[in-house]
Amino acid sequence: MKVITVETSRLNTFKESWPCHGINDEATHIVVAFSDDGDLVDYECCNDNGDNVDDGVDSGEALSALFTDAFYNHEKKSIPGTIGSFLTAY
């Protein structure tokens, strides 16, 4: 399983390039889980407090494009003292 966090900066850049994205403006980051072969397993849109928010209205195509981009373009970061590394799309 691959879990990737789409950070605020990447999300905002995406929204600017996709004017009719439909993604909820309250979402500041999105956590996306993929199977090892790249199939989407689950995702959560979150606000600054880490609370889940609705993904938005008619956001399916935009989210699909964003998730595909995140799956192929992310960075792996290791944080000392943690169990595993984090995958982040900036």
C-alpha cells in the first residue's frame, strides 16, 4: 500500500491550473491511499485542523487527475524516530 499526502502548496497549484476543479475550498491537504499496482483505495480531504471535509461538488475528474499526478510524482521523506517514510506531493 502506498499512502501519499497532497500538501497545501501542491493542491493550490493544481486548483490554479484547473479552474473548474470543484474541490472544497476548506480542503488544505488530501491523504490518498493506493494499492501497490496503483489502484485508488481511499482518500480523505482534510482542513487545517486535520478534520475531514467533503471533497466538493463535481470534483471527481479533477481529483482523479490530481491523484494520478501524486501517484507518479511524489517525494519520499524519512523522519528520524518514525516507523516508516512519508510520501508527499508538493
